[in-house]
Amino acid sequence: MTPGASAGATPSVHVPVPAWVPMVTWACLLGLVILLVSVGYRRWRRNHRPKMPDTERAIRRWVASIAARWPWDSQNLGLVLVDDTTRHRRQFWTGQALPPKTYYPHIQFQPMPNGLRAYMQTLPGVGLDQVTKMAGHLANAWGCIRVEVRQDRPGLLCLRGLLRDPLAAPWAVRPDGRPIADWSLHVGVDDEGETVFLPLSNLSGVTVAGVPGTGKTSLQRWWLCQLAPHPAVQIAVLDGKVGDPFDGDYGQLADRCFAMAGDDLARANRLLTSLYETMRARSAWLRSNRGTAQFWDAGPSEDCPLVVVVVDESHTYASAASRADREACESNIWYLTKLAKEGRSRGFLTIFVTQKQTADAIPTAIRDVCQVGLSFGVRTMDGAVAALGDDIRLYPEMAPTELIGRQWTGVAVLRRPDRAGYHRVRAPFVSEHDAGHLVSHFQHLRRIPAGGPSTNGGGE
Ligand SMILES: Nc1ncnc2c1ncn2[C@@H]1O[C@H](COP(=O)(O)OP(=O)(O)OP(=O)(O)O)[C@@H](O)[C@H]1O
Ligand SMILES: [Mg+2]
């Protein structure tokens, strides 16, 4: 430009903006809005307990909300790992000390018809004990009536949250006279609605405990209804509640029992002696007829049946009221212990039913060799431990001390030899009349078991 000449209009510079810039700007804005909404929603959900769901969709939504709250719940219940190796970290640019890293356990939730199931990975210091201790708080946080915890496999826990108790309603059945299949006795259903069977093969004994009126004898009735139609089963009953066993709870089942005894210690002793002799003689019989001393290798047959001995109110035979009875009691204990210890390989299964399974009522030598323990409601944790073993203390929410009350009649906690942990089972109820009717159809199958003395030795 020459000097003195005036300046013209300033030229506008147009820098072309690439097409992706507005797109990225909008995407960022959208992302920000989504982030803010989701953070807000999470905060809101954290403080709002999910409603009790009843439909399948509602349960799924409820489980999703619990899963979203898990990092918060687990941290507040102390179910986290605070990594001590990260305690001395400092911020790179300010040099400020940083808090140690916190890890919460990975968990996968699944909706179930009665609540939820979750598989949780353990962390160092966060395992079965810690989660079990917090089960009550988890139940409160999740809105469940109960949360059960068990070890699924090493490093993995299985948690079950129950919205309603599927076992709280009674369940009556009418036995159809079908013999048991695969030598598995139907016990009942567990709280996931699955049928629980008790494999009889190689079983030495079963103990059944529970305060009066909880359904112990009714369960025996249900078991005998399944066993009675099988020609390879013979049944003996000792009913310690009555003088004449025909007057007692098993009176209607007498047609199918090859021997019975009441609370008379001397008579019971005669029956036990005869059962013991039959059992002892079995070894020789098995060896010469089957070529093995193991009964379950070939299993029960008509000529060598499974002998089921039900000892109801078993403490009657083990605790002497007077000095005169002491000798008979000691002898009874000796025979009962022998049956429990040696019966398995000779095809004898003894079921000990008692109201209290502490050592003063049933000798620990008997209790400890029975592989299966079952406990209906009991009043004290000591009673639960006697019936189910020390481990029940690790599962307080499963303890039979929780099963006191009318709605729990017929519900028992089961410890099985083939599975870890404990299972709550509702047993079906069979009326005495139905059981008697069924059993009367199979009285022709009753005979004195082979492999022993040819008398029923003391059975009435
Ligand atoms: N599975 C069940 N479901 C519902 N009710 C049941 C069940 N089992 C038993 N009952 C009810 O409880 C009552 C008592 O049952 P049962 O005689 O089996 O108790 P028990 O534990 O043997 O008592 P006790 O120790 O006094 O002999 C039964 O008459 C029946 O009304
Ligand atoms: Mg009874």
C-alpha cells in the first residue's frame, strides 16, 4: 500500500472446520449427558431399596438393581480387599499420599423363581466365613428373608437370596405303591424346588433328630411306604415310645415288618441280638453265595434283602432309668453300635430317630459312624451340632434352630455324605391311614431275612 492511501475493509479469514469436529462435539455432549444421567440414577438407586418383586420380569429388574449396588454394598459390609501393597503410593505430580487400592469381589447374579443366586469369587481375607457373617446384612440390603452362603468350589462361593420360603407350606402326598428306583430314597424337596434323594447304597446309618412333633416319625412312615413295595427289603422296627409296638405310630405298618419291639428293654434286647446274629451270619452267606463279603457289590436281592432297622425314640434303649435296666441298656448300646458300624457291608441300614441327639441320649460312637444326619427343628445350637456336626456353626442361617414353629413341621436340615454343606428339605406328609392301606398290599413280601437264624428272634 502507498503512503496516504486509506485502508480498505479487513478481509475475513475463513478457516474450514473438518466435518468430524461437530460430530465429535455432539458425541461428547451426548456422552456427558448419558454419564450424568447414569451417575444420578445410580445414586438414586443406591438409596432406594428395590420393591419386593413377584413376576419374573420384576425379579430380573430386582436382580439387576442388586447387581448395580454390589460395589457399594460389598464395600460397606467390609467384603472387600484393601490391598496393603499399594499403601505407600504417592501422586506423581503433587507427591500426595494416595489411599490403598480397594478391590471388591467379582460376582455374577442370576434371577431364580424364589429370589436370586449369585456366584462370588473369593478374595484374600474374604471367604465363606466373612460372607456368612454378613448374610443377615446382605438379606436386609437385598430385601430377602434369608441369604444362604456355601462354598461352591475353591475360590467360588454360592449365595442364595430367598424372597419367600418355598418350604413354609405343608405338602401332603398319597403314596402310589411304586418301589424305590436305583436304591435312592425320596426325602423331599429343597428350597429350589429340586427333589432330594438319599442314596442307600453303602449307607451305614442315618440319624434323625428333632424336638417332639416336628415330623420325625412321619418321615419314617414316608420312607417305609417307599421301601415296603420292594421285595428285596425287609423291615424291623423298635418303637421306644410304646409298650406294645402295634399300638404305636408303626402299628399300621406292622404287616410289612418282620420284627417289632416296644419300649421293653429285655424284648428289644432279644430283637437286637437276633438282628446282630443275622448280620454276622451274612458275611459267610455272602462269601459262599456271592463270592464277596460286600453286600452292595451286587445289591439287595430277594434271597439277601436290605434290612432296614428303624429305632424310633432310640434314647429309650440307651438310657437306663433304674439300676436293673442298666445291664440291658449297655447290651442294647453294644448291639446298636455294632449295627451302625458293621451293617453297611452286610446290607443292614439302621435309622436312629430321637428327640435329642446329645451324648446323654445317644452314644457318640453310634452318632459318629452314621454318614447321614438329618435334623428337624431343635432348640439349641448344641443340639444342632450333635445332630449335624460341628460345621453347622459355619452355616447359622441353615441351622435347625430356625425351624421351630408350626409352619416348619416336616422341614429338616440334611447333611449328606456326597455333597458339601447342608440342605433344607421339606418332607411330604403321608397319613397313617394311607400308609397302612398301602403297606397292607405288600404284606406277602414280608419274610425273615436270609443269612441268619431262621427265627425272628424276639420280634413280636
Ligand atoms: N411333613 C409334614 N408336613 C406337615 N405336617 C406334618 C409333617 N410331618 C408331621 N406332621 C404333623 O406333625 C405331627 C407330628 O408328627 P410326628 O409324629 O412325625 O412327630 P415326631 O417328630 O415323631 O414327634 P415325637 O418326637 O413326639 O414322636 C403329625 O401328626 C402331623 O400332623
Ligand atoms: Mg415320633
